[in-house]
Amino acid sequence: MSDTLTAILPLDGLQSAGSGPLYLKLRQSLEEAILSGKLGHGDALPAERDLADYANVSRVTVRKAVDDLVKDGLLTRKHGSGTFVVKPLSRVEQPLTKLTSFTEDMARRGLISRSEWLERGLFHPSPEEMMMLGLAPGTMVARIGRLRFGNDMPLAIERASISAEFLPDPTSLTGSLYAELEKKDARPVRAIQRISATNMKKTDAGLLEVPIDAAGLSIERVSYLASGRVVELTRSLYRGDAYDFVAELSLGEN
């Protein structure tokens, strides 16, 4: 264990002369190890006791340094498993002037996208789905819930509702929803999107690998066909540390 700790956490910075609390020196050393890649995404942090013995500091000092890094999103605690490294993300800029899918957004930035299914099937629609999608009585609704990744980093949770008329077999969906809708001439051509700030609840924070109460962006998108019919109702939750939504403004007419 000491050899591993020596490789990722040299003691010279901790033992160097100079003012400043020990927990800040330890925090800086751990942060440098994460940012330099010595500690990679998903790596388990050595146990609190091992860190304290190695650095010759108290466990209280270690706990305070780790707490700071958890608050900053560089570490995450998983109950019963330990503390793990969260790789810092390069922020993704998402323009608000183009209607694109998550898959298209990631491809345009050179990132590899993938999904994990949270929900997929046909259901009797809720009153809200019937109203928003304009469904006739007896029509089923396809619901798809996905955890979306870019380069194996969880970035967003998406939950979409679509009339079964356009997606009769949601279990056959393997890639982009918009690409699948395009096959049926049902790709949306415009959308209204509402964005609000939120804090991550426990379940969502666990899926997105961020601390509970971390900042997030809650997005509701209602998408339309050229005919004006609503084809998609999607609610998404994006990591606040990963996304910037950008709108270009121009001078309006008086």
C-alpha cells in the first residue's frame, strides 16, 4: 500500500515548510494526483486510515481534505463501497438554436456516446401524456428512459414519451431516437425547451456520479412535426458541471 501511495502522493509537498493548514496541503496533493491522471476516473481512494498513517496526519485532517474534494466534485462517496475519483469534465457547449439529439451532439464533439436503459416499453398514457401528445383514447405511449454517457462519463438522464404510433416497439431502439423517428418520417423539426436550475436528489446523483445536492439543469422539451403535431415529450436532467447551454442574441426590431 505504501508503494502505491508514494507513486500517487509524494510526501514532499505535505512536509514542506510554509504556513497553511495540513488538510489544505493534503487536499492540494490529492487534487494534483487526480488532475494529473495518477488517480483515474473510478479509482478507489485509499482508506482514510491508510492515508492518515502514510501522511502522518490525523484522520480528521484526511476527512476534511476528502470532504472538500467531494464538495468540488472530484471525489464521490458510495455507501458501503468507499470513496472514488470522478474525472474532471471538459464542459460541453450546447447551442439553443439547433434541434439535435444527444447522439448527434456527442458525435459533433468527437465524443463516443452510449446509453444504459432505465425504462423501455409501451404503457397506458398518463393524463399529462394524453394532453401533451394529443393522444386519442386507447392509444398507447412509448416511454424510454436512458442514462446518457459521453466517453464513458455519465452526463444526463433522459426520459421521453412518444406516441406508440411513431415508436410501436421501443425495445427495438438501440441508438438515436431521432434517427429512428426519421425512418418513419416523424423526426421533429422544431421544439420548445424549458431549462431550470435544480439540485440532484439521491437517486439521480448516484446515477450521474455526483454528490447529492450538486447543481443540475432540468430540461423539458416538447418537439413538433412540420404539421404542428407534438411528437415527443422529454424531461432530462443534465450535470451542471458538464454543460453550458448557449444562445446567440441579436438586436430586435423596435
